[in-house]
Amino acid sequence: AGLAATSVVVTYLVWPAGPPPQATAVVDAALPAGRRRGLFQWGSYMEYFRRPVLAQRLLQFFLFVFAFSTFTSGFALFSERRFTWHGKPFGPREVGYVLAYGGLLGIVLQGKLLGPLVRRFGELKLIIAGFFAAAVGYALLGFTYGVPMLLVVSTVSAFGNGVLRPAITSQVTRAVGAHEQGVVLGLTQSISSISLIITPMLGNGLIEMHWLLAWTLLAGSFTALGLFAALREKARCAVVG
């Protein structure tokens, strides 16, 4: 709450009072009669999902965020039932250490390595590698019972998830014009919110029934579908090229 309030204050004090004139002209030209889209004008938002390239990338984003939300919302409960440390089940401290380790790897990846990787391999190849790594990580987690293997799985998953969000988001914004990027980024946030509503009920229900392998395979299956979608896009790009 404190960080959100700080963001509001900084935005109010630092951000310019209005869009540049040229930006206003572009937006006005893009929308009927210069009107902005309303919150409940669902048809105008569905238009974005009818664009083949953008729809593919929004689908990839959904599959990524659904799997990641499944993992983040259920990992503490999963770990409590699966892992022990000094003879006791994993508690908040142990779960926190594992998540902090994954977060640290993500910081290193996105802060130092992602830019050179994008320049060398391109975003689409990184998305494919990210989905593959995340799918392998989630699947292996279902067969992991010790802390050393858990760290290996966390490393693989951290690479996959650390690559996917920025790369897919970049691809989504590249699929539309500059005057539409705010709208499609809003759509990605809506997709994230929907995933955060569904996955705790679905994934944690599996954990409650002690179907721990099924929980990991649920996340892994969505990333596998994302990998298939990314490979399909790569094949389409090769044909077009």
C-alpha cells in the first residue's frame, strides 16, 4: 500500500500534465469521433483478440501468467507437504529463502543478461527457451523431494520465468501501434488479474487433496502449451519471411 501510494504521488508530481500534441492527434485519429474507450465497451476490447498476431501473443502471455500464478499461489502449501528441513516441514522461513533465491536470479537475469541475450538470439527464440525451461522446471518439481534438487529446479524455473514476462510483453507491444500500447498493456494486466482469481482455487484445491504431482503438471502443461504456441509463431514467421 505504501509503494502504491508513493507511485500515485510521484506520478502526480513528475508526469507531465497532458499528452504531447502529436500524441493527442494520433489517439484522436485512432478512435471513432475522438472518443476514448469506456470501461464496459467489451466489443472494442475484443477487437484486439481478432488480430491474428496480437491474439497469438496475448495467448502466450495468458499461458505464461496462468502457470506462474499457479506456482506462486501454491508453492508454500506444496512445500509444506513435500519438503523438510532439519526434520521439520518447510515453513515460512524456508519458503521465503527459496523464493528469494529465485527472485535474486531473476534480478541478475533481467538486469545484466537479458539485453545481450535479446540482441544475440532475438525475443522469439528467448520466449521458446523460456517456455521450455519453465515447463521442465514445473514438471521436475513434481518429482523433487530434497533441497539440493529443489535449488536446481528453482534455477531452471527462474531462467524461464525471468525471460518470459519481459520478452512476451515486448512482443505484445510491438504487435500494435504506439497509440494502442497502453490499451494492450491494460489487457495483459486484466489477464493477470483473471489468472490470479482462478489459479488459487484450482491449483490449491489439488494441493488440498494431496495431488501434488497434478499441481506441478498443471503449471507445466500450460507452459508446454505456451511453448507450442511460440513454436507455431516461429514457423509462421519463417513462412512469411
